Amino acid sequence: MKVDSVTDIGLVRAQNEDDVATGLLPDGAWAVVCDGMGGANAGEVASQNAVQVITDTICQNYSEGASDNAIKYLLHDALCEANTILFNLSNEYQHLSGMGTTAVAAVITQGKAHVCHAGDSRAYLLREESVQQVTKDHSIVQELVDAGTLTPEQAQLHPQRNIITRCLGVRESVDVDYREFPVQPGDVLLLCSDGLSTYFTEEELLQESRQRDPSSLIRRLVELAKERGGRDNITAAVIEN
């Protein structure tokens, strides 16, 4: 099991409001990516605090050989605890009012991937001959796609594509989505903020992943995102099974 991550401020933003962390477990690995939002430096505070809480929850509470249900509730509790802490901070400090962050967190162990998320930061499963987006964006344009009003291609260019419908920190509670699925030797789980996913189709991700190892891949994707505009912070993490 191998993990790696990279984050970049991009070419337009004044500060990096993304944050990322990865780590190994006794029988697996984990990763988390957050993309913060809010005035002043509140987005940066939101993402950093969320990553720290999720990291601490996973590292302190994961047990070797944990059941699928135990991992499901571990990830759910990690994101909900981060939500509570951010919500309380935003109410306590005026300059942090309204801050929030997306979050996508994953654990791979015992031949399965477990993914929990809120917002439009994504997870992709990269396999030798395929790429599959395994999260569904919590966003206005995704709702329009689901309703048949927009095609996925139109959604990529829609002016409201960055408006999300769920995140951590804005409300007292948050609904998070969870998914688990089998993984094979050689599979790679890619987690990323929308500053990366905005610039790529799944076919392009597949082509790039065929040419590089996971660590080289995420650095190549960041550079390509910057070549294509780099309008947002750009963050990616990988777990190689």
C-alpha cells in the first residue's frame, strides 16, 4: 500500500484554501482532501481544521481488521465531528462566520475501499483499463444533470458549477454520503478538489494514468490544470492498493 498527495495554490487565488493528508494503517491506508470556503482566511481555517479532525479520528479510532460497518461509522463520525467543530468555531468567532469546507475521505483495507464525502471534492477509482468516478457531487449542476436538464458535458461549463449543496461547517448537522466497493491489486484511488477535476474528462484521466505511477500522475495533473487556467487551488491524493 502506497500513499501520496500534492496541493498547489494555482494561478489566480491569493491563498491556498485546500488541505490534504494521507497515512498508512496496520492493514491499509487512508486519505482526506478538503476544499475550504469563506471570507478572509476562513476557508483556509475550515479546511485545515477539518483535515486535522478527520485525520485524528481515523488514526486514533481505527482498529486492525475492522469490519465494514465499523469503518463506515468511523468515516461518518469523522466528517460529522469536523462539521460540529467548524460550526461551533464559526459561531464563536465573527471573522470565521459562514466558513465551510468540502470533504472526501477514504480508507482502503482488506480488499475494499470505503469513501465518505460532502460537497464536490471527488474520488475516482483508476484501474488498468477504466476510470470511474465513485462519488457524486453535492452541487446545483449535479442536481440539474440528475433531472435531465443538463448533460454532464454542459455541467462542466455551467456558470453555477461551483455552487455546492452540502459541506461541513455551515449547518449544525450535515448529511454525508458513503460508499464501499472491492478493489484489486494495482487499483488506485484518486481523491481531488474541484480545482483539479474541473479540467479533466475521465478519458483524459485514464490516458494520463496509463503513462505514470500514481505519484507522478498527480503532479502531472496539477501541472496540466495550471496550464489549462489554474483558476482554483488544486489538490490531489492517491492510495495505491
